Amino acid sequence: MKRLLSAAIAACISAAPSFAEEPVAGMTISLAIDGEQIASSTTDQSGTVKFELPREGVYELFAPNWRDFTDSYRPRFQSEVYLDDELVLTSCLCQEGAYASFGAYREVRNATIRIQFYGE
């Protein structure tokens, strides 16, 4: 019985799709607060962009050129937002509008956004 269960688990694991993550370099990330764009920058080779936050509030991230990165079948982008090196948000799939929003409810100086492509 144990062998049968082990074989079933191994079959499930091997059947699961494997996703390789790679940084998305060159994607434009725009930062807005209260609907007003306050900054824009392009991800570096590690898929990272950094912003200095001017105040507390709810921020929105946009990727105006995300379609330039959708040449594969079903691309999945994952963004990670760090405030002062603390992970506060993980968001998937870019869309036409804001694809991620996060709140900075205490004095935060730096926001680091990392974008990765997940594909088979």
C-alpha cells in the first residue's frame, strides 16, 4: 500500500508543469498615487525597479508596455513589491489597467518592485 501511494505521489509531482522564472528586463513600471502618476522607470537586467515614496497612501503600479512582453502563448508575470525590504504584495498577470496596488501606511522610504516571467 505504501509503495502504491508513493508511486501515485511521484506521478502527480512529475505531471505538474514546471515553471521557470526569469527576470523581465526593459518593462516600464509606472507608479501612481490617488490616480496621479508620480514616477516611471524601466526594470533593469534583474527585473527590478526602485522608487522613493513621497508619502503614505495607496499606490498603484502600471506596466504601459506589458504587451511588448507577451509573445509567448500565455505569459504570466509576477510582481513582488517590497517596502523597505519587506515583502508586502505578490501579484500575477498584467492587465490593461493597474495590475497591482499596495498601501504604504507608515513612513516608508523605498519601494522595490521585481517583475518575473513565469512560463513553461
